[in-house]
Amino acid sequence: MDTFTPSTPKTATPTPTTATPGPGSAAPGYIHGYSEREAVRLGDQADALADLLHSGTRYPAGSRVLEIGCGVGAQTVHLVRRSPGARLVAVDRSAESLAAARARVAECAPGALVEWRQADLFDLPFAEGEFDHVFVCFVLEHLSDPVAGLERLRGVLRPGGSLTVIEGDHGSAFFHPDSALARAAIDCQTRLQRAAGGDALLGRRLLPLLDGAGFEGANVRPCTVWADRTRPELMTGFTRDTFIPVIESVRAEALAAGLAGPADWDRGIEELRRTAVGEGAFHYTFFKAVAHNPAGTTAR
Ligand SMILES: C[S@@+](CC[C@H](N)C(=O)[O-])C[C@H]1O[C@@H](n2cnc3c(N)ncnc32)[C@H](O)[C@@H]1O
């Protein structure tokens, strides 16, 4: 029988997944990779959660906004729709993702003014204090040193400028029907992300991370997803098309690292899928923080 012992991996350090290492303190691996399937997942995620995650985020016309780690532009579309007059610069280290982002914005928000730049967060081609606002979503969780990353972002913010950061936290996932194997599969993803230098439980740490990077007035609020049959769009858009694919995508790595046996893994995923149909229900909390660069200071 296949064994599945998530609390005691058979190999001490799972092998990081796909990815090109970035310079500086970027994590050595990027767990989600850059596949077509991942691009679709990012789009589904952003669209399903747009009202929840973008609520309250509007930038004044003429303000200069940096989106760092824009990926395939899934959030960029919502940023430009909500702040049509802002001057947005969208950055990612992946040229392929940037090309997809450019195409997505051209299709979904034609006429939107976005400047696209390929760069690494730890080596930004911008002047000190160049931006009024910075927006970062689902990126810190992939950095081995998120405080250093936040310090870099503070460096390109003008004194008094704002940073908005959104991150998830897999520890907030609970569901019906409950399943030990489904929980163990989620735990595998968390372990593999940690082995790749990231942290799938980062959401709960936003406040100390922002304080540690020298931001002031940080305010963190939970953005909770509750998906049951009364919210069918979240059952499909979030549980089925966003969360479960994230976990499913690490099957090969989890098996190779000895974190799971194939039969138990497949059953865990099957049981996770039951939370997205019928009387199933799924809970997950994202964390959104807004903080400011103290007036009269710079970070670099
Ligand atoms: C999970 S995706 C999120 C994309 C987008 N923010 C969204 O919410 O759909 C993380 C993105 O961050 C980018 N990224 C990770 N580390 C980076 C770094 N050090 N510099 C620039 N981009 C980075 C990756 O290339 C990837 O596109």
C-alpha cells in the first residue's frame, strides 16, 4: 500500500520545481512555473477574486504606479479598469509572461496605457522614489527574503507613497467534506514551496514583514473566500479552477520527493474535488495590506 506521511517526509529536502533562478534574494525556484495551464489558472484566479481583492484599490489619474511580478497580466487588467487614468508600469522577470500580459491587457482593456518592463525585483531599473504607489500580488510568497524584497520596493516609492500587497495563506484552507488525504496534499504543496525558498503561509506574516522593511502605518485585512453552493461562481472560479489546480500541479514533485504515494495523492485530490460540488464547501483567506513609505526617508 502507498504510504502518505506528510508530517515526516522521506527525503529531508524536496527538490524545487521548475524555474529560472533570479538574482539577489529571489527564491531559487518558482514553484508554479510558467505553463499555459498556470497562465489560465492565474487568469481564473484574478477574475474570480477581483471584487474581493481589488476592492478599495484605486489610484488617482496621473499617479505613477508600479505593479511588480505582473505575471500574465491577470491582475493588471483589473488595475487598469479600476484606475484608468493612472500611469501603470508592469514588471516581471519572465519575458514570456510579459508577452502574455501585454496580449491579455490589449484584449481585455483595449487602449489601457501600460508600460511593460522585464526586470527582477532585486535589480529594478527605476530611480529612487520614482513611484507614487506599488502593487504586488502573490509574489512575496516566492521570495526567500521577502523583507529584502519589500525594502527594494520601498526604495522606488516616493516618501509618503503607498504599497499594496496581497498574499494567500494555505493554513487558512478548510473544507467540507473534510479529508485527511486532501489536507496532506495541500501540505505537500506548502512543503515543496518552502523547499523552493518560498512560503505558502506568508499571508499571516504581512504585518511584521512590512514593519521589518521600514514601512509605516501598515494595515492588514483578511479577504475571505467562502465557496459553497450558494456561491457557485466561487465554487468553480476559486475552488475548482484556482485552488485545486495549484495543489494538483505539484503531483510529480510530491511523488518524486517521497512526500506522497500515488494512490493516496490521487485520492486526496479526488476528495479535494468533492469540496467544489454539491454540498461541498471551501474556506480560504487572502491577506491584503496597505502601508506607506515614511515621509522623508528612502530605503536604498
Ligand atoms: C504567482 S505569479 C503572480 C502573478 C500576478 N501578480 C497575479 O497575481 O496573477 C508570481 C509572478 O512573480 C514573478 N516573480 C517572482 N519573483 C520575481 C522577481 N524576483 N522579480 C520579478 N518578478 C518575479 C514571477 O515571474 C511570476 O510571474
